Amino acid sequence: MRTSFRLIATNALIILAFATTHATSKLFPTDLPETEWVTFQAQSYSSPVSGVIYRTAKPPVAGVPLGGVETGCIAIEPTGIWGYRSIFNANAQFTYNPKWRMPRKIPSHIDPLLGLAVGNQTWVLVPEKFMNGSLITWNMEPHMPGVWVKESKVEKIQAPMIEGVKPAKEIHYWGHYPVADVEYETDAPLQVGLRAWSPFFPGDAAASDIPAAIFEVHLRNPSAHAQTGAIALHFPGPDPDEAKSTEFLRRQVDGQFRGILVSSPADVSYALGVIGEKDVRLGAGLQSAPEGWSNLARRLPEPNPLDSNGLEYYKDPSSSAAVDFTLDPNQEKIVRFVLAWYAPLWEGADRKQEGAQPKKEWKAPSWLGEQLHYTHMYAARYNSAIDVAQRVAADHEELLHRIVAWQTVLYSEEGLPVWLRDALINNLHLIAASGYWAQPKSPLGDWAFPTGVFAMNESSRGCPHTSCIPCDWYGGLPITYFFPELARSTLRAFKQYQRLDGEIPFALGQIGDLPDMASPEFFWQKSLNGTCFIDMVDRLWQRTGDDSILREFYESAKRVNTYTMNLSTKPGRIIRMPDDGGMEWFEHGEWAGMATHMGGLHLAQLRMIERMARHTRDEAYAKQCHAWLAEGQKDMEEKMWAGSYYLNFWDPEANKKSGDVMGYQLDGEWAAHFHGLDGVFRPERVKTTLQTIKRCNIALTPNIGAANFTHPDGTPIEKKVKGPETSHEKTEDVAHYGTHSMFVAEVPVLGMTYMCAGEREFGLELVRKHWANLVCRQGLTWDMPNMVNGLTGERLFGTDYYQAMMLWAVPASTLDKDIKSFCAPGALVDRIIKAAQAPAREGQLSDR
């Protein structure tokens, strides 16, 4: 490798820095029980924390995704290897549908992260099976088209054969997004811990949009003798699909940062470097040579150059860095690796491709072209990865302090149970896994200036709609709480694409393509799309108290409300499914006529829009909404009440009736209460219905949650089979998701409905059992599903589903607050935001 150094402005940087102390304490205790919530003291935290410890025998399905609001992310697996990533804007095809592409992809190789050398021995900090040539099973999207059962797609990936080294004996893993704390057990004379983290700060979207991850390696010498060795980090770099090239420039950099920069001609790059006076040894990836790992204390692999147009290109995109050290007895050294990436453009929709759901065409202007491209918002503030690295290098201590500060507020919230404090912190990882923030450039119009558009991807590996509006209803609360300006940008996009008749899009970007914000999809779930929009406008208004929100969105909300109230002209129209089809959230069931779940949400919608109308002094429309509400409530109570619950649906004209008990029929009741409004069903009937749901839906799946549907006697609804008609005919569609199935995001809503009805402890316990299954038994903490099997607890469908951030509504109900009081000055949301703020610097104006 060449030894000349010069500063080059390129697109990514990994920085190394180290400090020496005399403490040898671990990041967290390693003698705690695994796969259950525990409370303990952790390094940097002044008060006890809570969490779940995982080990190699029972690792979670995926590790903490390191990344921020829209930076892309890369997971550090609990087995010590690199995991799913999207930092280079992947463009990988789905395994089960080659026409679809996904922005978060599985690694193409098994790549260990860290290697340690002491004396003449090297340890690769992964279990033995990850370096002995074994075939490693990697769980993919567990869904096959048309099959709603657990039928996992898996990928077999060959582990490298790494000889002349020793493995880690055990790995202890505690994740608390955006931090992953790891303690390694080896037979080395040193102890090794890793604190990996990315900048993420509730209330500060800009500082949460730094495309970087920091890897603080804690080397401790508990022995009575000095120890000499080296610590090395291996990074595989982008694959050709991500880099859009098989050739890479490699350049050494000198100056404040010393290191190696690797970039593709398509402006996708990363680098490895060092901060400070200590030397760093740089090379190709440790897996690029047979003895790369075993020789890391002496030399690192060198890349082989390719001649191309007079420039020195390399085929291998991987790199490694090693730092040599000597540790005296009872001394600790912290080596800080910083990965900064810069891949400013992402590829959006191919407008020629058909979506998978029914939709009405949006007449996009022809100048948009056939392939859309977007620019990450982080590229508006950083010109290169060197900019990012300089920011992180200068501020890393402050940045980590801010993370610890806001997490401490949650860990110390005595009004919330211990399990919920941990679950809320890790729940925010879905923003990193799903978030996209586009600059206000083409294909976005002038309307997006200056804030751009933020949106989340429904499920990057399963069902890639960009800002699917029911998913925003379920999962957008943390954005509304902590980044209201981003929530407003999403609403602005929905308003922009609203049709003349008032219809709001189902999604900003259609299914089947990479994250897109200019190919809106209509029609599907039209019965509730307007409900979602009005609800989210009201949430943002209640959260901020800012009347400019109504000035911007009231007329749009009014139009979609009128559109929704006129979707049917038949009796019971306010709570009736659209005359011309469409669907509701439980989209793969049979629906006809008046429907309780959808109808109750319509009634909550009317309460919200009536309040908006009165606040804007639109008294005529307020009276109209009040009349619609009275009409809908009358039909609901007189036509849909079945004695101990509400009918699932009833179409008198077509003689279609579903008397099955829907476990989530009262969603509208909770929605109204959460917005600080009166309920929409009769209070005494709410209590009776909740008892029926206990007897039927919860009793069928008592340890997991509540089954979507049961018969009124509590017996399960089986799929209809061919043969003689039964007394339960035509139930297959209602139970299409599976007899014992339930949606992860719906269980918290049901739990909160119990809380609103006076059964606080029961409702909270319902949510706890559901989340304990996800986190402790299934290991899905950082890979949230859409549905689970209520008997086994296993995932039925979905990965990285940001709907699961509905959990962030639970603390409000637990503390007996609505959204306005939960976000008020001095309340939990406000205290988290204030704790995450950067301290005022000398010479700066600040009101903090």
C-alpha cells in the first residue's frame, strides 16, 4: 500500500480515536438472566436502567440498526457480525418477487466486525460457527404470496474459513437504540467491550440526521502484567449492487484524519481513518487474504490494483484498520472507530411498473421521467463524509452524553413499568430502519420547499409502500411527538396529492419499488384513508398547539371528510363501506354494508373535524359534522348492537351479516379519547363489549394478545373447507389472516381501550404480555413483524414494520393523559426533548 497521505474530499470516513483510563468496569453486568427484562446499573448512566440481555445461544433475530432519522442504517448483530444495511441505498430484488426491490438488504457475506491480537495469538470476536466455513441460515421475509402462515424464506450464507485464530466463547448483548452495548468473553488476557452508537436525539431532527456510527472498543487489562497487542476493525464496504460499480478508488488521507477512503464512480463511498497522534495501520478487508485475520498484529492485507484509464482502481471495496497498544495492569483503553458514510442519491420508483394493489392513476407530469431519484436531506448539510467525520470527531463526547441524558429520563420515569421504559427506547429503532427525508428537489415540486418530505417505508423487506397512511396512523406518533416538523412535511405531501373530489392517497409511493414520494396510490382502503389524514392533522395540532397547522390543513381535511361521509348513499351511510368497493385496514377479509370497526373510526373522525371547524369558526360545517355524528351513532347503536358486542358487519339489502366478534372493533373509542374527546360508543356498551372480547378473543390467545376474530361463543373461526356447508359458512375471508392471528400494532390499541374504560392494570398487562412475546421469546426487538400467531407467538408476516411504534401511545394512557397533556410543558415528551438538547455554547444565544 502506498505510504503518501493527502486530504481528499470524498464520501465516507471511518475514524479511530482512543483514550486511556484506569477503570476496568464492564459496560453492563454479564451475570444477568437472559431474554427477560432486568434492571441494572450500566456505564455512563447515573441511575438504574432496564433492558433484555441476549447471548449467542438465544440471539435476537436482528441486531440494533445503527443510524438516524433518514441516514440509512447498518445492524451490528449479537453474534459479532455485520447485519442488514441500507447505508448505501441498496437496490436488491426481493427473494420471492424479482420485480420488487428492497432498500434494506441482507449481507452478501458473513463478515466479522472485530479482531483482537495479544502476543502471538489472535481472537476473532464471533462464535466459532461464523469462521469455520459453516452454512449460516439467515432469516428473510417470512411471507409467501397468498399464504398467511409462517413459511419463512431463508438464505444460506457461507461463513468464512478463518484459520490460526480463536473465537469468542460468549457474547453478551444489550441494545438500547441508538446504542448497542456488547461484552465479549474470550480466553485472552484482556477483556473487550463494545459500545456502538449513532446520533439520535428526540426533538433535534438535524443532529439525528448525521450518517455515522461510532464503535467504542473498551480494552481492559485485569491481569498483573502489561499486555501488548492490536485491535482491528473489518468493514466489507458496498457490494457492486449498492455501489453500482465493480471498481473502487482507494486513496489515503492525511491531515486531521489519517486513513483510507474508498469510493465508487457512482458517488457511493466510505473510509477508515484515525483521529489523534496514534498511528493506524490500514489495509484491505481482513477477509480478502487467507491469513488476514491471523496476521492482523503484524500486517494487514493489501488490495490489488486494476489499471483503468490511468487511474488506480481496485476491485475489492473492503478495508480494515488496526491500532497497536500496550496496556499496563488494571488499565483500560478506549479505541473509537467512527463510520461515516455519504451516498446522497437514492433511486425511487420506476413509473412503468404496476403496483400490486388496486389504484387510480395519478397523472404525473411527463417531465418527471420514468425513473425517479431523490436526494437525502443529510446531503444538504454535509458535502462529504469528511464533513460528517469532522462533526462526529469534534462532538462525539457531547453527542453520546445527549443520548444518555434523554434515555435516562425514560429509564427514570417511575409512572411507567420497567419493561415499557426499555420497550419504548428500542421501539424508536424503526425510524432508522424505515425513515426517508428527501430534499425539496425534483421530482418534488415547489410545495415541498424548504423542509422537503419525510416519510417512512411500511416494510422495506416485505411491503414497501412509502408512507402508507394507515401505517402512519399506527406508527407515526414518535414523529409527531419528537419531530413535528417532519410530521408536517408528510401531511403536506398527502395534501399536495389529494384529488379534486377530496380523496387522500393511500400511500405516497406505490408498492413494488424503492422508497418513492411522487407516485401516490389511491382507492385501496379508501374507507379509512381520510380518517387517518384527519386524525394525523388533529394529532399534530394537539401536540403543538400551533393554529398555523389548521390554517394549512383544515380545508384539505374538510374536503376529505365530506368525501368520506359520502362514500355510501345507502342507509347507515356514515358507518357503511363504500358503495363502489374499496377496503378497510383489515384488508383481506370480507366487508359489506355497515361495519363496526370502520364505522367507529368514522365517528371519532367526526369528533375531531367538528372541533377543528369550531376552532376556525366554520360553524356551518361544525353543525354538519355534528349531524353526521348523531346519525352515525344512532345507526351504530340501533342496528349494530348484538346484545354483548357489536356486529362485525351487516348489509341488510344484500342479506349479508357477520356476527363474528372482532377483537378490535372499538378502535374509534380509543382514538377519540387519545385526542381528548368524548367516546363514540355508549359507555355501558363499551364495558360490555370489552368483557365479550375477554371471553372470546383474549381467551383464545391468552398469553399473546387477542385473536382478530372469534365466534360469539368464543370458539375459533376455522378456514372453510370444501364439502358440505357448515353452520359457520363463509368465515374463511374473515379469518383470512389465520385463526389465531393478530396485528402487532392493534394489541396496544385494545390494551389502551381497556385503560380508557377503567381497566388500567388489565389493559397494561395485555400489552406487556404481547411485547414480552415479541422481545423475550421471539427475539424480534429490532425486526418488528406485522402479525403474529396467537398460539405460538411466532411471526406470521412482516419485517421492520413501523406500525409497531403505536407502542408510543401506551405511556399516555398509562399516565392517564391524552396527547395534548402528554406533550405539555413538563410532561414526559417535553422532558425527553429537553434532556436531548445540546448545551448552549459560549458565544451562542440560547434560551435553554
